[in-house]
Amino acid sequence: MYSMKLADAAAIFDDLIAKYPKDPTGYYFRSSVYLYKNLFDYSEPDYKRFMVFCEKAISIAEEAIRENPNDNYARTIIGAIYGFRAVANYRAENLVKGALDARSCYNYLSEVLKKDPNQWDAYLGMGIFHFGLGAIPKSFRWVANLGGLKGDKDLGLKEMQIAAEKSLFASTDAKTALAMIAVYYEKDYDKGLKYLNQMLQKYPNNIPTIYTIGNVQSFLKKMPLAIDYYKKINQLADTNFKTFTAFSNYRMGEAYFRLNDFDKAIPCFQKYFKSRYERSFRAIAALRLAMCYELKGNREEAVKGYKKSMEMFPVEPEDRYAIRKAKEYAKEPISPEEWQLIKGVNCVESLRFEEGLQILKPFAANPNLSKELRGEALYYIGDALRQQQKYDEAISYFNKAAELQCEREKWVAPWSYFRISEIHYATGKRDLSRAFIERAKAYSDYDFQEGLSFMIERDITLLK
């Protein structure tokens, strides 16, 4: 299953079910094959098949408990199944069903661990439960509080670590969960890569692992390395995991765009739009594709792309940014000055700092340019210097960027103040770090506010 040979895995689990029809383990793992396909391909038929095997696993496990009330393993299976169901229902945006299943998961697994703290397989479900409730955004806490239960992120991580080290059946899933939390929540890429590389060594064709490593390289702005992993996803692509293939094409297009290789970016974005398995990033992909056309002198095709971007539903923060920019570019072509800015920003976003600074510094020194262009240039100069640990210079540029108070690029000021807070935190000046976090918090209604709010909340926790 972890090697992505799902048909073979299903056949083996079916054989185990036939040989051991009163053991819930086979049904448990058989359901997970359908869960994999449902989570990553939005397959409604697989969701229904998953639920059928969940019910069968629960029924068999309950029968085992009736025959032997001390069968703690059967309780573990039931708790884990409810955990699976919670994940599937949250993925399907069935929030109330997901919360009810999560509560059932907690009830069974907490009873398991009271009876036997060495039932290691139970720690994964408990860990995900505790971490998930502790990390859930404020706007969704009404769902988490449905059963009056509270989360604990630190406890959840400890429980998942126990499962990763000691569990028989849940070790791989626990390592996967820890890797995803490290990458997407903690932004601790070294920690995430440690788990991911362990997974990749054991399962070299595991598509979610390969895709996530590609994302880590992209987040680290190592675009050529990211492209290598995204290419591998396309090489491994089959009828399963179409979502990852689609996403890898989008991410690869974005990586080429950041490398200012617009000719290679175009076919990647085009391939992304040929798939219809994911709603995320469609507006930003349409914007990028249109920008590539415009750079090549095809204004007519570019305008079509901008209009297409404007019509998309904004699923991600990047999409909302794209729709705003598409409206601007549809009205007026991108000016030569802005193209230079874009190329300079791309250099910074792909770790080519010297090249980026050569392009961007003239913007900062030119009072004849709009404050929007200057503000964005000043921010990215500061960010290039920050990443090179030239902190005093970086702070100076971030302050200048924020002081311009850009009107269209409103994100420049709060993000500049946040970057200054990061610098002060890195240099041990916690009071100054708190002060600049407060400045960043004073802003609202700007691009990528969700991401910054998340990081502000995370950093406030670190400063306590």
C-alpha cells in the first residue's frame, strides 16, 4: 500500500479477510486503501466503499469484544476506524460528522490506554486527536468543542512520536503525520525532511512523500531541486493520485516562473489545467500562464487568461491575490518597469540574491516610480538581506517599505514589520520582536493575511 501498489495491496487484504474473517485487522487495512484514493482523488465511489469496510471492521471488532470484554486490540481497531472516518468526513467538509467520529475515536482510544498504556497502536489516533484540536483555527473551534473536549498540541506530538517509534501497525502513518505537521504547520523543514527521507528510503515510489519533499525544496526556494521531485511525480503517475500529478504540474510551473524560465513554465501550467481533480491554485495558475503569454508579446491570449483567473473561485490565499492582480493586468498591460520588478522578485524567491539585488536596488532609489513598485522592491531587498543574515541592512529596507504605506500592495507593511520581528527574535531581542509583531497585527484586509496571521500566532506562542 505504501509503495502505491494499491490493487496488489487490496488483493492481499482480501485474501487475509477470507482466511481470517473474524479478525478486524484485514477490514481495517482494506478500508485504508479506499481512504487513500478518496483523500487524494476526491473519489465519491471510493468514499462509499471506504465507509462499507469501516462498518464491517467495527462490526467484527464489536463481536470480538462481546466474546472477550478484555480484547483491547479490538477496541484499538474501532478507535482507529473512527479516526479514519473523521479524516474522510473533514476532507469531504462534513464537519459535524467528522467531529462526531473524532469524539468516538477519542472515547475508544482513551479507554484502550487506560486499560493498557502499552497498546502502542492507539497512540497515533490519540496524538492526531489532541494535536488537531489544539491546532484547529479559531473560526472552526465550535466544531472542536462539540463534545466539550480540548486539544493539546504538545501532548499530541508526544503521542505520535510514541506511535512512530513503538507501534506495529501505525508506525508509518505516525511518521507521515509528524512529517506533514513539521512541514506545513511548524515550518520546520529539517525535521520534516528527516521523516520524509526515512519514508522515501523505505518506499521510493510513495507519491505523497515525493510530492511533499518537492514542496519542501520549493518552500526553501531551491527551485531546481523541487523541479526534480515534481518531474518524478509525473513519471510515476498512473490512474491513482491524479491530484498529486496535477499539483506537481502547477508547482513545477511556479518553480520555472520563479527561475524566470517562462517558456518552460507555460506547458506546466497548461498540463495543470487539463486535469480537473483539484480546485486549489487555479486562479494563480491562470494568472501566471497569462503573464507568460504577455511577456511573449501575446496580449490577446494574456487578457483571456486574466479574465479566466478573475472568474475562478478563490480557494487559496494565492488565488485571492491572483484575482486582484488579474483585474489590474486585464485593464492595462504590465509595464516594462513592473516586468523588471517581477524578474527581480523571482530572483530573490529562488535564492539568486545578488542578481535580485542588482535588479531591485535601482527601484528603491528612483523617486519617480510609484510607491507600489518601490514598496515591493524595498520589501524584497530587505528579504534578500535577511536571508543572508545582513540584519541591520534588512531592517532599514523593511522599515522604508512599511513607511510608504502602499495602497494596492497593502501586504508590504505588515509583512515588513513581521520580518523585522523575526530578525529581532533570531538575535535574542524578544521585547523588540513582540513590539513589531504588534505592529504587524494592526493591519487587516491584505494579501496573504491568513499565512501571516498563522505565523504571528505561532511566534507569539514561542515568545511566551
